[in-house]
Amino acid sequence: MATLFLIPIISLFDVHDAAVRDWLSRLDDESLQDHLEFPFRLARFFPESTKHALKSVEDVHTEVLRLLDIINPQAVFLDISVDFVELENRHNKRLLSPLEFWSEYYQISASMSGALQTIYCIYIKGIIDKEIKLIENKEHMPLSVVFYGLDIKTREELIPVYETVFERDGDFILQAARVINEIANFRKLPEHLWYTSMQTRNAAISYEETEKFYTELLNRLTRLLKFKVREHIVKNLKDKALEFVSAYERFLDYTMREDEIKSSNIFEGLKVLVSQSAHSSIVIFCAPMQYSALFNAFRNEKRLKELGITFGEIDITALLGRMKPFIQKNRIMQNNYGIALNILGFEKPKRYDVPIALLVPVHRR
């Protein structure tokens, strides 16, 4: 009987890819030529916030590899579009090495100039070497790699929805900080913020070491809403709150639809795996935002038993701790939603008051 494990993951490649692209976009021609002569160890030139993000994602990656060594999977599920089925098949037929697999999947943008592309390639090759281990089992490749991500057309439909909610969330929290500062003289500043647009490789990267800042900000706002200044706060925040709630609920609708599609794709993939060969352990890699939905979907999935699969759990406490800076934006939006509803005097709709609507994974033992 096979055991199925679910592991949330932050893409090592996506973070490094976003970091080097962002840095290269800021270089002038003279600087580009200088780096062409000495193209190694580029990360030492990155902004401080980017360096922090890269160090943190390396820690996440190391912990994921530690968990993989424990599980020893014979098959892995990757959140890669099902449109890449030919790449999946070629890998599983051993027509591609892991290096060729990742190199082909992470195609370099044709829009880069010669110098930019040369520097990018030298930097990113070292990152691909690290990413290889996600589809290797210690010294061996697992029997199968399965793609379960959304088709590209559906994914593209989600991008403007995601971008809008991130923008409305920023507007809401900024206005809240201004209102609080008028009343309570809130002078703290957030540290190490780093964001990239979802338009880049269809992957948005969020990194924040701001837990204390936002916790204090939201705690103050919550307390002030209970006192006589509530009327003042509501007056100044209701418009931004309404915009945010509208964008956030549309965002939740899309994410839950996305989770349903991915759950279905995973289940279909499991049926194929079981029919092909025996596996003692299988790993599903997922984005942290989808962990709660997929966990609930497969923990309670009766059809798994019919396939001879049990749902296993592994302690991901350390992993979630290392991921925390990358899921701060999700935590902030989730908390802001409750506060925005409070300001508007709305009740949370029942369809969003369920575990599958949680953006921040909670480890269960």
C-alpha cells in the first residue's frame, strides 16, 4: 500500500530567477559589461532585502530535501501546467536527465539582450543544479514525475485577479496605518520587504520580515475599533475596506476553483500511477496557499483507499517556520479580511468560513 505525503514548498528557482531578473533590469550598459568580465557570485551585489530572501529560500529548500530523505518517494507531483505533458512523458521515459528536464522547463526569456542573457544563464545554471534534487531520490530518480498544475489559459485568467487583490490589500493597510498614526502616533517601519509581479514567469514572489510590525498595526486597529474612535476609523477606512473585501472574495473564489481543479488533476494522476506500478511513497509538492485545501481534500478522500493509498503526515513544523517570511502577505491579507468585515459590519459568508479558504497552512499532528 502506498503512502501519500503533502509538502508545501517555496520554489528555489522562482525566487532566484526573480532576484536576478530584478537586479539585471536596474543595470546600465557599463555595469553590464563589468559583470560580463566577472560574472560569478552575483548575489553579493543584490539589495539587502533580496539577499535576505535568497538566504531564507535556501533554508526552506534545505528543509524540503531533509523531508524528502525521510520519505524516500518513488513518485512526485509537481505544480507544473498539465499543458507540459510531453515534457512529463519524456522525463518518465528517461529521455531527459534531471538537468535537461529543469533546463527545458525554465526556458530563458527571448526578450533578453545578449549581455543580459549571458549573465543570467551563468547565474541561473547553479540554481538549476540545486533544483534537480526535487526530482531525485537521494542518488536516484523516482519512478514517476506527475504534473498537476492548471492549464496555461486558466492560469492566465487568474493573474489579474491576484494582482488586484494584492494592490487593494496594500491600499487598505496603508490607509489603516495613516489613520492609526493620526490617533496613536504609530511610527514603526516594516523591514525587508520584497515583491515581484505575477507577470514574471506567472509566479509572484512575496518576502517580508514584518511579522512584528503588522501584528502591532493590526492589534492597534482592532483595539481602536472597540472604542469611541470606531466611528472615525470606519469613516476613513470604509471605502478602502469595501474595495479590499470585494477583491479578496473574488480572489478566494478563484483560488478555491483552482484548488478543485488541482485536486482533480492529482487524483487522476494517482489513478494512473497505481495502474502502472507499485509505489511505497508518493509526494505532492504544493504552494503554501493551497496546502490547507489539498490537505483537507486528500485526508478525507475515500477513493484513496480504493486505490490502495493511505494519507500520511510528516512533521513540517520546521519547514513552516522557515517559510514564514514568504507567507506573510497571505497572513496579512487573511487578517485584513476579518478587520475589513468588522469595519463594514459584514458577517463572513459561510462559503469562506471553511478550512479550504485558509491561505496560511496550519500543521496538524
